[in-house]
Amino acid sequence: ANGGKMGMRLLSELIPQKYQRNNQFRRAVNSLSITDEMARFAEILTISTRSERKNIFKTGYFVDDTFQNLLPNYLENTRKMDSVNKLMLIDLQTNLPDNLLAVADKLNMANSVEVRVPFLDLDLVNFAFSMPSSYKIRMLSKKYIFKKYLETYFQKDFINRKKIGVYLP
């Protein structure tokens, strides 16, 4: 167990600096030694680890892996899906509606702005989930197939430029 932690620490040090600031990416690397898929997903998707929660809370109520126990509910009929697509599906069903879309919707309604989310078209989402994860992620490059498609219309330096935050009104 201790050797596994040392191995993960060494692997973490090999991660390029720009990815080390991404907490979810770091949690994903640290979860590689967890063999149970649901436990690994919970480690990636929750901000704090079980041991961190144990140190913070007095009672066991918040320490229990309730989220981990709920994860299989989001993954019905996904036996043939690879782990990356399963993780994306959970994110689509939890973080997207409960966080990203809800916040965007409230901020835009408060400012009388209508926002459309074109990449949430049902046919496009279903098509995206029908593709293997290797089409979406290559090494550390995300949105691989989407960027390949954009090369038809834009220069590579534009497509691969540093991400710029979009601030909602």
C-alpha cells in the first residue's frame, strides 16, 4: 500500500505543471491505484477524500461514501461503456444540471440574456457517447475529435490556444 502511494506521488510529479493545478486531474491520477470502479469514480468526483472528511467531521454521517453508493444509479445499461465514458456520463447527469447549467441559467435570467447550449443537442450527446473515449481524449489532449473537426475551419494555433474563461453577466 505504501509503495503504491509512493508510485502515485512519483507519477504526480511527472505530470506537466499546467495540469498539477487541476485538482480533479490530480485526484484522477491519485485514484489509479483504486481497483473498484465506483470507489475510483467517487475519489475523482468528490472534492475531499474519505480520510480528509474523517479528519474534518466529528460524526460518521458526512464521512460515509453515500455518493459512491449512488453512482451505480447513474450507470444503468452501461456495461459495454469504458470507464472514461462512464465518468463523463455521471458528470453529465450530476455536475452539468446541478451546477454549471443552473448557475448559467440564473445569472442569465437575472440579466435578461438568453443563452443557448448547442453542444447539449440530444442527438449530438448520444453520438458523443457512442464514440470510444480514445476519440475524445488522446494522452492529455481533451476534445480530440472535436479539435480535429475544427481544423477544417480554423488554424491549429487558434484551436490549441490557452483556455480563456468566459464570464457570464
